[in-house]
Amino acid sequence: MNTTQGEGAGSQAVYPSLNGKRIIISGGGSGIGKGIVQAFAQQGAAVAFLDVQEEAGREVAEQLSDCAVAPLFVHCDITDTDRYCAAIGDVIGQLGGCDVLINNAANDDRHQVGEVTPASWDAGMAVNLKHQFFAAQAVIPSMRSAGGGSIINLGSISWHLGLEDLTIYQTAKAAIEGLTRSLARELGRDNIRVNAIIPGNVQTPRQMKWYTPEGEAEIVAAQCLDGRIQPVDIAAMALFLASDDARFCTAHNYWVDAGWR
């Protein structure tokens, strides 16, 4: 039976099956990614995370250096596909394999339709969608050799709500749900599960720059539950989906949005 550790919002279930698992995460220097890195490291997993934010990434790794297995930070631009996949290959070599891939990295910069250029469109797809597919492609051989694995893609509630000034981001996030179902079908016979987490509005330093106190109140009013979602809440779902407890969960979206509609 799973137990809990920590207090308050930081409490989390302990999944014995995650102890020693090899986890690769895109992003991790801040926000949701940082919360996911911390959660898996506290489970005793061997975590590697790749992020373009070098100073922030090193700081997170240092903060978690006293975990049973200190996280490995790799400075990398995920939009440079060849280098990113090469870096994943290097990480797999250092970890001795990959059991769980979490495609977390994204960029939700606001933009108006008239401002979009072919270059900005391609850049938006590279940072929000393209890397998820090629990271999955890069870890599949290792997961097959290990007898299975779990791929977790981070989607977004935004396109379901049709929010303003996010056309590129929302197009990419909508595609992630299709990517998830497609990969789940392709990889299921290899015992590789593929799921998507659909976060609501998560209270991170980045998100705080977009919202006034009045905007924050509007978000809570639109939710079924009071309070603001934290990175640890998204991490809790990722822990479950990565664990053996979720062994028959694949091809689906798992919402953590406090009932925001």
C-alpha cells in the first residue's frame, strides 16, 4: 500500500515501483518541470532533465543533490532536434536506459494572429510539439529493451477553452493529444504506455506575470474547486502515470484543472 510523505500541498504518495527507475524530463529548471523533477527525485528515481535555462537548471540539481540519486542536469536547447536527440542518447547511456519520458518543455508566449510569421510558427511548433515526438522516438529502443516504459506528454487546457492570443501554442497543444493516442497505439504491444496530462492554470512564476489579482480571482471563480493549482499537483499525476499502479492506463488524457470550464 502506498504511503505519503511531506506535508500540505507537498504531500505525495510513495510508489515503490518508481524507486531506481530512469526518468528523462524536458524542462525542469522552473515551473511545472521543476516540480516534476523534484517529485521523481524524492521517489528515489534516477532523474535526468534537459533545459535551456542553464543557471536555473543547475540550481535545481543542487537543491536536490541530497536525494538518494542526485538528479542529472543537461544544458540543451530542445528545439535543436539533432542535438537534443543526441543529448538524450548520451543521457540514456549515463542512466543505463530510460523507463519514463516526460515531455514537459513548452513556451506559451502570447501573440496575435497578425503577428505570426512562418519563422515564428515553426519556432512555436519546435518548442511545443516537435520535440515531443522526436524525444519519444529516441527513447523507444531503450524502453523496448527494458520490456516497456511510460511516455507522458504535457498538454494544456488552453485550446479546450479557446483562450486569446495563443493560436500557435494551442494548435501545438491540441496536436499533442493526437500524438499521444497515435503513439499509444503504435507502442502498446511493446508494453510502452503513452498518456497526456492536461493541466489547468498552474500557479508558477511565469504564469503570474500574465495575470493580475483580478485575473487570478477569475480563474478560481471558473474552477469547481477553490485554490490555485501548484506544480506539485501536476507532478502527482505524473508519478501515478509513470508507476506500475497505472499499468493499464494508456492513450488517454488526465486532467488536473480543478474543474475549470
